[in-house]
Amino acid sequence: MIMGKGPALLRLNNHKRVMTQLRRLRVTSRQDLAHILSLSKNTVSLIVDELLEKSLLQELGPISVAAAGRPKIEIALRPEQLKSAGVMVERNAIYWRVCDYFSQVMVEQTRRVDTANPKKLLDEVASLCGELAEKHPQLLGIGLGFPGIVDPERGWMHLSTHLGWQDVDLLTPIRQKVDVPLRVMNNVKASALLAVQQLGLRAAGSHFYLRIAEGMGGALVQQGEVVTGNSWTAGEAGHLSVQPDGPRCRCGRQGCAETLLSKPAIEQQLAQRRPGLSWQTRDEAPKVVDEVMQQAGGFLAKAMSQIILLLNPATIIIDAPWNAHPMFCDTVRKRIASSTPAFTFQNTTLHFLQTRLDPAVGLSLAVIEQYEQRLG
């Protein structure tokens, strides 16, 4: 009986690999797919024909080639036929996006809500998910994102200092009302998947993503998967100590990176030096802003140097509002270089994102990747 399942499982796995490659390449041909995936042309053709029959794929026409022989026919997925949604909860707000298979936003909305009561908020999320499923029957699933320590397998919130929640079942109350696949994640970890895709990084590699917003968090993406750790706190760079006698953090310790680098922290530092001063106001007290940005860059470099030495990722991706300030980026690079062994630093690429990533889009991508995994 087990042997009988072999060919079926192999075919499903091939289907998954074809779908993943079609999503990454956008436009290709049967011959190129077969070559890239090391599959027979017949195997690829059978899968492509099935996708054409379901109207999930389209033929774009023959490719002009100089060599003699059968011309290649370009093929491409119809991304609008395979949708996914991401619903991100943050303090007093819900952000949702419906995306196509290429992670392009089709519909989006932000709702201001009261997040103090978990039950009331999850009821609202469940109603929203029901509306999305009804309006978009092509939905492959919905990704649900929350700030805090989240067990993605169980769908359980252990702790969120941002929301003031502890020990909350996130998945059950929504699953009872919604008949589409659901994936529960931490918001930053979903953003990490999106960062790797948007930068076109090697899926088989190891990449660390850092996000600074109201708080500060990170995630390691290894072999295309987010590493969550034993207690789902892997990547919590915001709680690395960068100033032992620094401000007290919500976690109870002093000098965590988050207390010195988050948006509220930087805004407070600027206000203390000059009330009403913004880091974006370059023509007003530029020296003060430069000093704050330089100090922030030094603190971040101290945290990132620890990450680089412990995890040795191929890439560090920094997603921070301060990336727009040259002093911040220059300081981070120079301080990391001076505090990391030369060989290690030379083999670590730093990316400072100039456009902030949308975690809700990352959640929709997580649903697509889950869908492709289920195929196999």
C-alpha cells in the first residue's frame, strides 16, 4: 500500500516544484522548467497542461530563437486566479491586504480598533476573514499576524507586551467561523519571508531580517523557512543588550536595543534635545539629528555584530525608518566592520531597505508558500 502511494506523492511534489518555480520566474517555458528542475519534458508538460486546463496558466507565444528546432513557447501563471490574504493585528489597528500569486496588492484597508480585549478583537478578525473569503472565492488562505511570542503550529499567543495579551488561543475562534486555510505567525517573521523574496535572495541560503517600528524584532530565514526556536523567540534582536545601564525595557531588563532604537525611543531622544524636533527635518538642528542617528547606528551595529557572529548569515536585511538617513547607515556599516572579524564581515552582505515592507503582504506570501508545501 505504501509503495502504491509513491508515484502519486512524487507527482504532487513535482507539481509543487513547478508552481514555486513559475512564481519565482514569472515567465518561462516548458523546456526551461524541465532543465531548471531536472525533470523530464513529459513530466513538466503534463503539469503545465493541467494548469492550462484550470485557467491558472497562460501561453504567451513562441520565443524567437536563431537555432533550428522546435521553438519554445513562453508560459506564465495568471496571478489573479490564485489569491491570498494577510490580516495583521497591531495595537489598536488591523491591516489587511488581498494579494495575487506574485504578492501584488489587489485590495487593502486599515481599520482602527480597540485591541485591549482579545475575545472581542478575534471576533472582529473572524468576521473580517469571513467577508474576505466570501468576496474572493479564489483565496488560497489567510495569514493572520500578531506582535509577540506566537506558536505558529498551535496558533497560540504566549505573550504580547504590545497588545497586553497573554496565553490567548488565536486560531480556534477564527477557524470556527472561517472555512479557508489559515496560517498564524508573528508579524516580523512574515515580513522576513517577504524580504527574502523581494531581494531575490538564494532560497537555500541563510538570511537575517531586522525590523524597527513601534518595537524591534528579527527573524532568521534558513533554507526558505523561518526559524522560530524552541520557545518561538528566535530572532528577538530587540532584546539584545546594547547598553547595560540603559533604559528599562518592557521585558524588565535594562538596555535592550528596542529601548534605544524603536520609533518611540528615537522620537523621545530628539524631543529631549529639542522639543518638536523630527529626525526627518534636516534643515532644523541637523547636527542634533546626526548625533542621534550616529548613536542609533552604533547601538544597532552592536546588536547586529552579535547576530553575525552567532548565526553567520549570508545576508543581514535592515528594515528601519532610519535607513533614509545616511549617517545611520554609514555608522552601522563602519561599526559592524570594526567589531566583526574581517573574513566574516567580507562574507556578509548588508541590505538597508529604502522602502518599508508591509507585514500583511508577508502574511499573504506565507499562505502561498504553505499552499505550495501542501501540494507536496
